[in-house]
Amino acid sequence: MKKTIAVLLACLMLLASIPFTVSAAEINVDTNYDQPTTNATGATLDIWANVTVSSTFTNNGTIVIHNGGSLTVINGGLLENHGDIVVKTGGNLEVIGGGNLNNYVTIPGSFSRTYGWKETWNRQELTVQFDTYYYMYKQGDTDDAYANIENYVRPLTQDTTVAVPYGDELFVMVVPRIGPKGDGEWVAAERLQLNVGTSTIGVTTILDTESENQVRLPEYGAVFTVIPTNAFTIEVKSTAYDDIVKIFDIALPKTEAYYVITDKNDVDNVKVEFGDTLSFRVVLEPEYDKSDIFVYVNSIYMEPQEFGYYRVAGPMESEGFATAGGVQDHLTITVMGVASNESQEQMSSLVLMLQEIFSIIKEFFSYFTSLFTGFGSGESLI
């Protein structure tokens, strides 16, 4: 008999140690989860009353906190959220008194994409690699600790799931690699975006990733601030060519004497993609159509081509342009030598007047020269 009782007690203790599994439930009365509990994958737990967690509660499914309901993780409680927690209007989720809630966030591993490239580069495709890093804010860190690349976990070789404490910040950095010159400088890191669950977020800041201890990192990495309120998988959204290529906003000079227009009829400013050709011409106002002009791009003298267009197309050996072709940098267009017709006419009149004065002076000196020559010969001047 004693042996039977001992076996029964052992079975009860074993059962007590196995986490209670919720497959589908609706809680309408105040409940305290003081034993390890699991909300199964695919299961929904609807909370209409006050629920406290004082042990380990693992959520693999969906928890819905309805109006009037609450879920509170108290001292000794740990809510491990691998699924969804939906807080309806009037519902409440709290972590107090030493309780803990971890949202499990999956960060993508480094990956690459291949794109069709501009004809300017004389190649049909180009592969870009996106390296991913992450840094999790820790208690005691300075507010700007995210700006130090040494704090980041080095490039992820595979998708990585991390537990982010409730209310903490997760910093995800995406570094585009392998541009035309091997350093990714043509990629517009500031235009990248992340899909975080059902939301899309933009870049928090651009971090200089150069370091003596790192090899061939591109110039910039895009840093995103993620404050998880749920478990989700992060996806780098902007990986299409049109989303990641660097675009330059170039001002086209304009004065009362002239304006600059592109071959696409842009005036004032033009947006040019990295590697594209910029073609423009200078149009003089009617009062200035007799001027001789000189055009410079980034201090480099430009010769006009057919139809009077100036082209920045490469290859160009001069500093400031891509050696492989196309626009690689912000451009400053400078036009010099413009003068009005009136100024030209005044200058012409002044030149004519000076020529006449010079002619009179020349005749005057010629007369005196002949006069003094006559005295020297001893001839009579009468």
C-alpha cells in the first residue's frame, strides 16, 4: 500500500512539473498563473478579466486582452512571448514589481540581391550584399551607445532570434556592401526601410562604419531603432534597385542673365541617380545673347557638345567624377563670362574710342618726329 501511495505521489509531482498547456481559452474571472503555463501555437487566449503571471508563461499563440481585461506580469513572473499579444481598446498590459516580459524578435541574416544595372557601367548585373548587425540597449548604457559600431554583434550569418526585454530598445544596422568600386558608396543607406511586424520604419541615423579593425566596410550603415511591443520577424524592405540607389539633388543655376536647363527640361534642380548621365545647356536671356560663356562642373572646365549640351557621363579622369562612368558625386555647375549686350556695346565703344585716341596720338607723335628730323638735317623749314 505504501509503495502504491509513493508511486502516486511521484506521478503527481511529475505532472506538477509539466507546464500546463492552454489550447484555447476564454478567461472571464480573475486568474493567477502561478505555475509554468504555455499558450500553444495556433491557440488564442481571450482575456476579459484580470490575469496575473507570477511564474513562467510561454506564449506561442495569440493573447487578446479585451476591454476591461488586463494581463500583469508581477514579481517572479516571466512572460516569454514568441507569438502575438493584442491589446484592444480598454485592455491593459503591464510589467511591474520585478516581473519580466521578453519579446522574441528575429533579425535576418546577411543576404545578397542581384540587380540589373545602368548601361553606363557596361555590365548587365551587379550583386549587392546587405550585412546585418544588432545591438541591444543594456541598463547603464549611455543614450548614444548605439552610435558605436563596436557595440554591435558582428554580421549575422543566419537569421537570429533575440529576446528583447519589455520596453527596451533594439538597434538593427544594415550595411550595404560591394558597389562598383567595392565599397558600396553608391548605395543610399538613408533610403532603406525595415518591415517590423505589420509596420514599416525608416532609418534612425546613418552610422560611419569605418574602423581600423574592419576590412572593406562601406562608408555608411543604416541604423534602425526598434522598440518591440510584440514578437515579430524583421525584414529589410527596401532592396529593390530603385529603393537603394543613391540619388543626387543638383541645383541648376539661374540668374537674370541666364538659366540652366537639362535635356529633360528640368529647371532649378534635377535629381540624378548614381551612374546616370547629366546633360544640360545654358540659355542666355535676350539681352545677353552676345556673351562668351565658360562652364565649369565641380571646378572642371566643360566643352559644349552637340546642340550646345554639356554632359557629365564619364569615364573621366578628373577628381569628382566616377572613373567607371556617370555621376558619382554632388555636382556644382558654375557659369562665368556672362555680360549684357549693353556692356558689350559699351566695351566696344570704349575700344573704338581708345583706338581713335591712339590714332590721334600716333599722328601727333609722327608730326613732331618729322619736325625734329627736319631740324637735324640743317634744311630750312621756311
